[in-house]
Amino acid sequence: MTPRRTLAVFLLAAGALAAGSAPLRAQDPPALSTATPETVGLSSERLQDATRLLQAHIDAGDIAGVVAAVVRHGRLVYLEALGDLDRERGLAMRDDALFRLYSMTRPITSLAAMILWEEDRFELDDPVSLYLPAFADQRVFVDASSPDMTATRPRRTEMTVEHLLLHTSGLGSRGSAIYRAEQVRLRSITLPEMVGNTARVPLFEDPGTRWRYGISTTILGRLVEVWSGMPFEDFLRQRVFEPLGMTDTVFRVDPSRAARFGPAYRPSPDGALRPYAIEVVPFTEQPALIEGGVGLVSTVRDYLRFAQMFLNGGELDGVRVLQPSTVALMTVNRVPDALLPIGFGNPQPGRGWTLGFSAVMDADASPLPVSEGTYWWDGSSGTRFFIDPVENMVTVIMAAASPAYGGGFREGFIEAAYRAIVD
């Protein structure tokens, strides 16, 4: 390790979870062990309230179906599949259904990057242009609120790898008007082509001067390819999915999985839910763009394994993916105080951003009853997860809803799950 890497690991290890160091090995691990809620300090009766609440959202037409789970102290104590997976095909929801992760892809990409960080492939303060030269001369819009390709200025600060992880890179959202006009992101183009498009369009502001949620993580996926010498999809499969037993986390739903994948549903003008095509290239077809920002499909069971590995300090079923010190580094806010609070539209006090997750810095300011130090995120098609080290609990909920809100079904579920804690 480099001297500064050694120092960083030493300092973080003091506050990390204690865990042994087992060699990384690919295997087919068993499912998370199950238990009754009472054995881990939860109330079965109160968890049934969570089920009734979710069913009420289905009955009200907020969502077509849902899968939700709770793991506490490493034991799976709640897993429910309710409603419909695909109404047009007459398929009921099932607990191994596949869902579009969208932004819940990003923590997985961040994990991939930090695996390579542990191997000294890069430093967090390395310039992105060191590995992707197209970014070397990228300029900045004069007015980020009204971006104009002819009104730009030189960049004052260098974009670093950590800026990508923190969403302080100056890159914009995939849905921004200028990115759409310039066709920066299309699932019909390759990842290197998207990187070139991104570098061609000016930044919204100088790196490190504002938190702006955007396409940074997709650029990080390209860096994973450069650092590893492997296609991004192959790296994830070999270094993340196979070691963790995430057998159903994929970029394409192939025919063998088609019966477990349904459409996203959106309310029509008459209020009824109808299938809605979010992507031009559907997830049942192989996209040209293998995208670390929004590209994966997964199951609740797979994402529970990913989340439990983090809660365990980087290990699951005897397979170590990260060192505890790296997990500690990844799961605390690293956005500078000057850029806080962060949020969409209106800033949200008590929220920060880590090297891959949103972080609860002040539980009293959180609209949900999670603990300080909880890290989490969600997806724009109705998915969400929380990893709560204080309660030693993971919650995952997935639906196929557009827009994602679905009458607040995710928030209601989390509130009910936390009301179930009795010890």
C-alpha cells in the first residue's frame, strides 16, 4: 500500500466493525438464515401491520405489487410478496421477482470501485483525466440554470474520483434538458461513447463546489473498466455478484428469468394502473450501454445479501469482499460542510452523502424513524433499502412503479418495520 493508503486504513480501522479476514472465494452461498421476528426483538403482530399497509396501497391502486423484507441480527424475519407482477399475463407477485434498480445500481458500482481502491489501482484524489483523458479540457457553463453550449468558461478545479463518488463532480442528471438535447446518455450507445459525450458537454459548475445528483456513477463504471482491464459487466459478475451469491442481479432479463419480471405501472388519466415503458431499450433486450448509474435489475433477496455484507463489515458467509476499514470509509458522510445540506430541490437537513450512499447524519431531522448513521438509497421505479448499524437491521422494498412514490408505500413500510422493534 502507499503510505497515505496505509494511514487511512489504520485510522479508519479503529472505528470499524471488528471482523476476521477470510480469503475471497467464489461460492454458492446459502440463503440468509430465517428466524421468527421475536427471536431478534421484533413483533410479528406489528410486522403484520406492515403487510396490511402494503396491501392497502395495492387495493387503492397506488402500486400493482410489491416485495418487502426485513433482516435483523443477520436473520431474515420478514419477506412478503403481494399483489401482481404482471396483470396482462395474469402473473401474481413472487418473492423472487426481478425489479429495475435504477439508482440502487449506484452503490453496487461504488463497491466495485472501492474493491479496486483496496488493490491500489487508484487514489480518491486522482484526477479523472488521468484515466479518461477526454475530461482534461472540459469547460464549465457560465450559467448552470440556463446551460448554453456557446457560453462557457475554463474549469477552475480538477474533477477527482472522489467527486464522482460524492456527486460533486459538476456533472448533471441524465434527465437534464441539455444532456437530452446533446444525446449524452442513450442505452443504444456504448459506455465509452457516453463518456465521450459527457466530456464534450461542459460541467454545470466547478468540481467540488456543489452536490448535484447525476451521471457521475456511470463514468465511475468506465473507470472500473480502465482500472481492472475488464468489461464492467464481467467485473461485477466475477468480483461482486458471484462472491456474494447475487445470482439474479443482471443488466438484461434473459428468457430464463422472463416469468419473474413484469412491467412498470403508471396511473393513467382515468386513475387505473397501466404498463409504462420507461426505457426505449427495454431490460429484456441487451443494451449497448452497460451503465453503472441505473442499469441493473435485481431481486429483494439479492439486494439483502449486498446490504448484509456491508452491515457485516464487508463479509458474508465467510467470503470477504471489503475490509472493515473500507466499509467504515464508505459509509460516513464525506460531503464538505460548506456544501451541506444536500437534497433534491429543497435541501434536506441531516442528510449527507458517502462513497456510495445517502447518510443519515441527524436522526431527529430525518422524516423516517431510522437511526443516525443509517445509510440507504432508492430507485426511480419504486425501490428502496436501509442499512441501520444501530438497530443491526436491513430493510429492502421493491415495486415497479412510475413515478416511484406510489402513494408513499415505501415510507409507510419503513415506519411500520421500525414500529415492530420491541427489543
